[in-house]
Amino acid sequence: MLVAMGGAVSPHLASGLKQELGLVRAVETGTYRGWSARRLARVFPRVVTIELSPQLHQTAMKTLRDLPNVECRLGRSVDHLSELAHERVPTLYWLDAHWSPLFEASAGEADQCPVLDELKAIGPGDAADCFLIDDARVFCASPRPPYDPEHWPTLAEIFDTIRELHPGHYLTVVSDIVIGVPAGAKHVVDEFSRHPVRHWPLAARLARYLLLGVLRRVQRWAGER
Ligand SMILES: C[S@@+](CC[C@H](N)C(=O)[O-])C[C@H]1O[C@@H](n2cnc3c(N)ncnc32)[C@H](O)[C@@H]1O
């Protein structure tokens, strides 16, 4: 089965971290349709989102034009991150520049998951910087073709890279997100991890409830055969 990369960022987690740490902006890598940028724009006064595909960048510029606090940038995430990172601008980073053939017009097949280079491009940044990296499951067990497993780092490599740059950060995985935050914000992550679903939009919770119901029926049917 082909696994789709990508889920939208949790505004609840982003907002909790912003309040706890005084974060002043969000930076997203991999704009795609602008879904997470829109969510982040409800939480932060400034959002920067970076997209490699000129076509997706153009579309996102149009879709997000009603949000004056969102800046759409075109290009490789690493090139922009080194310029954006700042020692006195506490930032939430949503790192999601992950190539997927299931995402129409997705760019980046030649470098399918640049997350280690992204972290290094950000460098030590601000001590309060937070890192949310989507698609954690792919770092726990490398993906099958057409993904190239060589392009995807392991979870340990991601943890080591964050640790090297931010020795005091608390690191964990919740709901398919690799999370690295200052140790003092651990309780925000703990609260999110206890109730990740409660913070989903109502439609998503309803869809999950119906899907789980169908899955249970299929399991029961398969068990009775
Ligand atoms: C999984 S989608 C992002 C979904 C989006 N972040 C969201 O939450 O709604 C990945 C996106 O990253 C883009 N991408 C791939 N490599 C990139 C790179 N090196 N720099 C910037 N964007 C990249 C792809 O074109 C695609 O649009």
C-alpha cells in the first residue's frame, strides 16, 4: 500500500506552545495547498511558508491572499531557513517538506525528505524554538517504493540532530509528529498527547468515529469466518 505523507498541523498544540514560550511566528516547510499555513495564521501574528513547486506556490498565494499575516516563499526550504532563523525570534517550525506522489504536483522527488538539512540550516536559533516534524511513522520504519528509503532519516538521527543543536530540548513522538520543544514546555506536549483527538475539528472526529466503526465490523466479520 502506498502511504500518503502529510497531515495538517494541530492549532491546539501550536497555540499551547506559543502561550507557554512566547513564540512570535511560525515557519512551515512544504506549503502544498496552504492548509497548515491557514491554521497557523489563526494562532501566530506572522507565518512564513516555503514551497519548492512554482505551481503549488502560485496556487497557495491565491488561496491564502485573504491572510495578510502569511508570507509565501518559493524555493528550497534549506535556502530560506538559514536566512529566517534568528537567535532572538522564538519560532514554531512545522517541517513538512516531504515529497509524496499522492500529493498532486508535489516537488522534491530528488531529495524526498530534507529534514536533517533543514534542522542544520536553522541551527541553534532561539532557545525557545519548537520543532514539529510531520510523518513520524516513516522515520520509525523506512518507507516502501516509490519512496527511496535512502532519503529518509531514522528517528534516532532526527533526535540526535535536534539534541546537538538544542541540548535541553524534550523530544518525543505524538500522533505521527516528531516533537522537539524546550524542556519547560513538556507539560504542553503531555496535555496534547493525552487528548490528541479531542482537538480535531468536529467533522474529522465524526469521520474517525465512523471509520473505526466500519473497521470494527470488518474485523468481527473476518474473525467469524
Ligand atoms: C506533504 S506536503 C505539505 C503539506 C502542508 N505542509 C500541510 O500541512 O498542509 C509536502 C510539500 O512539500 C513540498 N516540498 C518538497 N520538497 C521541498 C523542499 N525542499 N522545499 C520546500 N518545499 C518542498 C512539496 O512540493 C509539497 O507541496
